[in-house]
Amino acid sequence: QVQLVESGGGLVQAGDSLRLSCAASGGSFSRYHMGWFRQAPGKEREFVAEITWSKNTYYVDSVKGRFTISRDNTKNTVYLQMNSLKPEDTAVYYCAADPSTRGDYNYWGQGTQVSVSS
């Protein structure tokens, strides 16, 4: 059973930066695709970024050039560096693991709140 714990959220102003962390335990972290998703109030959860086991990365268009996903397999941790934050980035951010590497995100963290004021 994979367990994921996010941290690093908070309240910031537009233009500021935050780095989210997601610590994984209970599985073979280095073999998994890892992703970040977010859910804003009244909206459906959306994909933000993914890093594959081979460290290829993918982003939703709205965060390209501002967010960077990375992983440290020695620490079983995935990161989301968020720069130039905008009010529309306000959401609960979730870390997820895809052990199958087929796009099946079966394991989720509890989420961390990111709030960006204008």
C-alpha cells in the first residue's frame, strides 16, 4: 500500500513562489509515474503535472513555464516548484502515484491548500 503525504502549501501573494513536496512510502517509488493534480472550489479536479519513472515531464498548458515537477528517488519524494503564482492557481493540490505507469493514478495524498491573493 502506497502512502503519500503532501506539504508546503500556504497563503501567498500573486507573483510569489511555493514548493510543494510529496513524500511516498510503502512501495517502489522509483518505478512509479508521479503526478500533481489540483481542485479549485466549485471545480473538478484537474491534472497539473506528471513526472515519469524515467523523469520525462508533462504539464497542463496553464502552468507551463511557471511550474516545475521533479523527483528525488533517494528520498522517495516528488516536488512541485511553483513560480509566478496567480490567483487562479488557488486550489487544493494533490499528489498521486501511478504504479502501473499506464495513467492509472490509484494512490492519492490528502491534499495541501494553496491560496494566492491578488
